[in-house]
Amino acid sequence: MEIGTDNRSTADGQNSTDSPNTTVKLAATLVRSGDAAGENAAGETVEREILREHHLEIVVNEQTIARLVCTAEDLENLVVGRLITEQIISGAEDIERLYLCESGNRARVFLKKNVRFCAVQPEEPTCCTDNKVLLQPVEAETKQLQSVVWKPEWIFGLADAFAEDFRLHKRTGGIHGCMLGREGRVLYQTEDIGRHNAMDKAIGYAARTGIAPESCMLFTTGRVPTDMVRKAVTAGIPVLVSKAVPTQEAVEMAREYGLTLICRAWPDSFEVYADGSAEHSR
């Protein structure tokens, strides 16, 4: 897969946009309990680092398939991961060329084969960002996952690493994180405004670096509705762990496709909602 920008080449794995574009410092008025009473109580002026929304358009074989609101980091991984979880490609090897414009606002992807698209049926999004998928492949099928063996100490090891916090979350206090792990070791960690984007970045990293998805697990900060489960299943990653909670429908989908779903994962405990070995209905 050839990777670069429209005007210059970039090294594989580097961010297309400098990290300073990810945040900005703004002044705010901090009002504490006990400050002077009144409708507009005087407060202390503080400077806070907050996130900036980055807009990314993904164009595949000259057709715009999605517009994302994300952070301006790990964009190549985000693009590859999103194409995998939308079932447009099965892996990075399906991509002939991937170009990002200088601003990082447009990704042009050329595949090794033609893909027939159809318009996406509108549905209520569960993401906190204004992501829009415009086209989806006509032929798409969600496949069963193979049962895998996992150990509790692997989950606790990732939970310990998670508890150390993420770079941008430490600075801003408002971002989702996702880790790609194997046997309790962190292979890659990333952050984004949206939890779906963060998961796509981790999935894209695995695909671009040749890591076998069936040997990995994903650990996310975000809650787990069905679309998060669908991403893990589509990527072929058999274990999804979250520090947050699932929905009933997400648990049912995980059991249906053989995904091990673990939630409320902390350094001292976790809850297994689907163990990946239940009898499948498909």
C-alpha cells in the first residue's frame, strides 16, 4: 500500500497533521462554591486546553463514502480502520494507494478492485460526533468469530495500563481512548473525540502493521452499543473490553457472532457479558 499526501510523501505510521492542531488553549471563568452571590458571580480566570474538531472526508475510488469529525492524529489508521469496519476492504492489502491532502481534511483511497456502493439507509447514530457514512458496499456480510482462549490476568493487565490514563485525556479531560492488546500487553493506544473513531484507529493500525486480528483484543473507554460490537466483529478481533457498559442489544449481538464482551473492566474487577463460546444462532 502506497501512503502519502497529494503533494508530498509521508513516512508510514506518522500523523498527517501536527499534534498542535489537536488542541487549543482558551480562557474560562472558574466559579467555585462560596464565590460572591448573584447571577453573574465573579470568578477566577483560568486557561484550559480543549480539543479541536477535525473534519475528514474519505473518498474511495473517486466516491465520497464518509465524512468524519475526529482528532487530527493517526488519520491513516483511522481511514484504513473505517474502511475495514464498513466492510469496504478486508485488510490493508486491498488498498493500492492512500493519499491525504496537506491539511489532512481529505483522504483519497484507490483500491485494487472495484467496489459497488449503495446509499446508506438513515439510522439514529450512537456516536457523540457528527460522523456521516454516505455509501456502503452492496455486498457485505458479517462473519462468525472463532472461539479464543483468554486469561483474566490479560484483562487486568490492560486495565492497569488503562488506569495510567492517556496523553490527551490528561491534558483535556474529554476524549475517548482505545488500546490494541495481545496477551495483556499493549501493542498500540490511541485517542479521539469519538469512541468509534478511536476503535477504527486501533483496527487500522493492526491492519497496516500486519498484526493478526484474531490474536488481539480491543480495550475502549466508551460505552458499547451494537455498532461498537459490529466493528470488532467485522475486524475479526474476538475480544472487546470496555471500562463502561453495554446495551442489551450489544450483548445479544456479541453472543450471536461469538464475540467475547467484557465490560466494567477495572484493575480489580470486570464483568463478562458474552464469553465467545455460547451457542450461535447463525
